[in-house]
Amino acid sequence: MTWRETIAKAGAYLQAKAVPDPQVAAELLAARLLKTGRGTLAAHLEKEVPEKWLEAMRRGMARLANGEPVQYVIGEWDFRHLTLKCDRRALIPRPETEELVTRVLKYLESRTNGGVPVVVDVGTGTGAIVLSLAQEFKGDAAFLGTDVSEDAIALAQENAAKCGLADRVKFAVADGLDDFDEPECVDVIVSNPPYIESAVCDTLDPRVRDYEPRLALDGGVSGLDFYDRYLGDALNILKPGGAVFFEIGEGQGAALAKLMADYGFGEVKIEKDFAGHDRYASGVIS
């Protein structure tokens, strides 16, 4: 059986099992086995598939049919310019978060107060945000990713090594910003925190609810618990002119703007994603 035939049959099977984007999923499984990208699959389509790889395709298809996200099945996912190891230790990096990185980069590149900026990514997960910042910001900077989950930090460290950024980014197990004792020591705090209301978590798509870590999803009764906590801590550790950048839920813009203003942040912005939903909040401390 050729790869063309294998992919076609896999796509039909996955479609029958109601797997999202079944043809794409089948191509991703094949590309992973061939150690190539989807865009270069064409060079392999007429080749015969070894039996051991047919069996590997079957195993991957069974996992997808059982509801496991394709990102976890293939074990990696692209985020901006990086290919990151991806498994159940952390949330799957999503396209919306790529734009959060863009906003932080613009801030870093526009800084005029000198010195080497200190950037902290709270709840780093796979390390997607802080590793992308470290790769794309060309100036000197100190990058730190923190997470309450030891498993997530281990994954982020693996990704730092995979991406050749282990010397540029440090990681630490920490509960929020509690471990920062020195005042005015940080220039940027960035986070994609848990922001889904507790009551909503059980209603999520099973591919999210049953596989991605609840710890990284549940933002408390209102979904705002972590923002409230991080903003309070940020007042103590941000340097004058320092900034916070958050990813937010699509219905949280007005509440976040008020919360940030109440804490004394200026230049508060609520910005939308490409779908037109509130998705990003930022503010600067004077």
C-alpha cells in the first residue's frame, strides 16, 4: 500500500469517527512518521509503506478516534518559528497566543529606559511564549518561565534544549509571582493564565476537557482569579514603566480593563484576535 492510499484510507476512517479535520490529521500522522512536513508529503506519496509504519498509523488513528488531540498524538506542534514538544503535561499552544508574543516584542523593541530587560512568563506550560520571545528578541534580555506544575517545567526545559535556547531562558517551579522578593526587578510580566470559569470547564469539548490539564484551564468562579492575583503581585515587582500582557477570555475585556485600572495601571488596552474577540489585555505601571 502506498502512502497516498494509506492517507486516503486514514482520512476516511477518521472522518467516520468524527475527528476534526480528518484529512489534515491523517497527513500529520504520516508526516510525523516520515519525519517531514505536510508540505513535502507529495515526494513520498507513491512509495510503499512499511508494515511497521502501517501499524504505527493504526495506533495513531485509534488514539485520535478515542478523542485525543492530534497535537498529543504526534507529540509536537509548531508555534511561531519553533517546533515544540507537546504532551499532556501542558496546554497545547494555540495560534491566538502567537499574537500575544507579537505584542510583547513590540513593547521590548520600543523601550527607551535602557538596561537589560527582565521578562517573566507566568504559567509557561510548554514554554511557547518565553521561548519565542527569547528567539525573536535580538537584544540582551533575561528570560524566565515559571509554572506551578513540575511536569510543565520539565517539558518547557526539554523544549528549551530542543530549540537551542537553554542558555537564554531559565525556568523555575513557582506559584505565580510569590517567589519574587526584590521590588522593582521585572520589566515585563506576560501570561496566558487559566481563564475559563470553573462551571464551564466541565462543558468543554472532550478533547480539551479530558486531555489538557485542568490546572491550566480553570480560572475560578469568574475566570478572573489569576489576573486579580497577578496584578496585585505585579505592583510590587515591576519597574516603573514596566508592563503586563495577558491573554484573556473573549467575554472578559471590560472586566479586565476595570481591574487593571483599579490596580493603578495606565495605558490599558483590550485588543481583539483575528476572529474579532477580546483576547489581549495590557497595561503599564507608572
